[in-house]
Amino acid sequence: MEVCYQLPVLPLDRPVPKHVLSRRGAISFSSSSSLFGAPDPRQLSQRRGAISYDSSDQTALYIRMLARLGSESEAAAGSAPERRVRRLLSLQRYLHSSRLLRGAAQQIPLPILDEDYTGQARCMLEKVGNWNFDIFLFDRLTNGNSLITLTFHLLDQYGLVELFRLDVVRLWRFLVLVQEDYHTHNPYHNAVHAADVTQAMYCYLREPVLSKSLTSYDILLGLLAAATHDLDHPGVNQPFLIKTDHYLASLYKNTSVLENHHWKSAVGLLRETGLFSHLPTEDSLSLERDLGSLILATDISRQNDYLSRFRLHLDQSNLCLSNASHRHFVLQMALKCADICNPCRPWELSKQWSDKVTDEFFQQGDVEKKHRLEVSPLCDRANNTVGNIQIGFMTYVAEPLFAEWSRFSDTRLSQTMLGHMGLNKASWGSREQSPSPDPPPPPLAQASPKTNLREGEYPDAS
């Protein structure tokens, strides 16, 4: 356990210097720690991510810095030009692509830009509502900018940029910072996962029962929550943070630690970019609270609470979508479904996600073994396989949730998701019985082998 004390801790009662508040860039205690597979904590020059801490008004602020702890100015001078160039290119890409999306003629040639967005990626965006949307291909076509490109496209498609008078430069900067604050070294909890969840959320928002009831505010909230729901995820689960005495666990009192951090990180970026600064203060604060309510609903440890409440509403047929609180609850359920929809995707996509999330579990288990910590359930590569983890997850977590969602929205999409999950579960079962390289799903869903895994044993796969 001695390694735990290598993690720097920002005292909660320590005043934050003004020069820190005015800076941006990043520091993350988690991503700089050897516990997370990053460089040794003494090598502080490559820090990134977020710091949350309590201020006098009991609000966790998001502090982002370019500098190393010892010589902030020197470090910022070296890294700022590179960031400025990257963001300039992102802005140029937006100006170029937005003209084409709006049908305007290109007046100034931009030879520095490639044509991926206006070519194959643009064709993919025309089918962004398809359930078999290949987010991995889309990420390659957008040069790793799937989250930025997809989220902006959806906001623009719904007319939310104009309706809420969003400054496009601020919006683009916000999306760039969001994507940057997902950790690319995480096999699963990265920006591609966030883009995939955002695309799934869009599919649910288009369902008839929702599309005719949701307001523009609901749609804006749902898309922003999907894009930011795992912001600055460290690649380990909540029990790991608790047993290593991580400062975030102390800050959030061991309750929805990651989800609180994702929410506060998103709020920090909204405030830093001033995306909603033109709105009345009470409206922007209300949006931040509602955003947090959606993100906190993705805490898988509270799965049964939300599912029981959802089932009760459906049994009593008392969901009234003209009621704002009921609409918000349905948005919470939609985000929960989008967050764990991987088993419901076609096999070619679902298997990739299964491999990635299991790889992340096993990486955490390897770190726990290395530092003589108790290995978390499903994180020991010696005693678990991708197949048995997926079968258990589908049986005890995904199937109950999507069965209730299908009751709420009995559409072709819901039946397609349940069908894919049945086929994928049977395919994993056949692989467990007689391993072979990537067999195709069987023609009919079959009963899966019994497993002793339970919902509460799952690491945070959201």
C-alpha cells in the first residue's frame, strides 16, 4: 500500500492561487501515477487531466494547467504553441466543413486540410441514425476526431447551435477540450467510447415515443451528457480508487466517485469556454445540475435502483412525458442504455468493445497484483475470459435493462438490440465451449451457459 502515498494530494482547505485559476492545460494526479500505468510520479512534466477540489461555496471546481508543479511558466511556454497549432487546425477544419455542410461555396482553398470529412466521413454522417454505425471506422476517417465531429454534427442537425445562440468558436473549443480530456491510453474509456455512446443516444432520441415529447433543451442535455459522461476517466473503477486512498474517493466520500468527477470536469470545461455564459446565471446553473443528474445515473452500482423505478413506472403505466421530471428520468434511462449498449451492437462491433473493456479490466488487475492489492472481481486475467465476463454482464446487467427499455419503446430498434444481444451471447457461449477464431453468431439465439457472476461484481464498464 505504500505506493498509494506517492499520489500527490491537494489539501481541500488550501487556497488556490489566482494564477492557477487563470491558466488552462491539464493536471491529473491519476494519470501521472504509476498505479495507472503512466510515468513515475516524479516525472511531472507530462501531466494531463483534471483536478477537482472543494471551494468555499462547496462546488468542486475544475482546474486545468499547462505547467509542471515546480516551474509552471517554463513548461507552459514549451507546450502552448503545439496546442495552439492543433486547435487552429481543428478550427480551420470546422470552418471548411461547416461551409460545405451549409451548401456554401468554398471561397479560399485550404490545401492543408485533407478531405476525409467531406468524403467518406460525411457519407457516414448521413447514416448516423443507423444502429450498425461503425464508430471505429468513423474515428479513422476523422483522424481520431470522432467525438468532436459527431457531436457538433448532431447539435447542428437539431438546430441547437442557432436555437441556443451558441458561439461556434466556443462550441468547437469546448468539444476539442472534451475530446482531449479523454485518455487515449485507456483501451475502453476513451473518446471513441464517448462518441459511440453519443451516437447511441441519438438513436434513442429519435424513437417515436421520445421524439414527439422531448424539448430542444432535453435533446441538448442528452447529447452533452453522452459526450461528457466519462470525461477524464482514469481507466480504473471506483473500488480501486477507494482502496488506494485516492484523493477523488475522499473528495466525493466514496460515493459515485467517477461519475461526480466526470460531471465536475464537464462543468469546468463549460465554464472555461464560456459556452453558456450568455445565458442568465440561473439557467446555466440549472443546466449544470441537470447535466450532473444524467451523468450520475450512469453509476452502475445504482443500476437496480433505476431499473426498479423504471419497471414500477411501466407496470403502473404512469410515465407522463409532458411532465419535465418524467422526461428527465427517461433521459437518464436512455443514457444508461447508451452507456452499456455494446452487447446490443452487431457482432463485428460488439466483439471489439468486449475485447477493449476486458483489456482495461485486466490492466487494472495487473496493477493490483503488482502492488499486492486485492484483485478486483473480473480483473484477474488468469481466472476470467472475455466470454464468461460478457455472458455474465449480459445476463445480469444488460438483458434486464434492455428488456424494460423494450417495454417502454417497443420499436424495431428495440427488437434489433435484443436480437443482437441474444446472438452475441450465444456466440460467446459457443466460444467458451469450443474456442475457435471469431466464429460468426449462430442463426438463432441459444440459452447461455450458467455463470456465477452478479451485477455487483462488475467493474465500471460504463
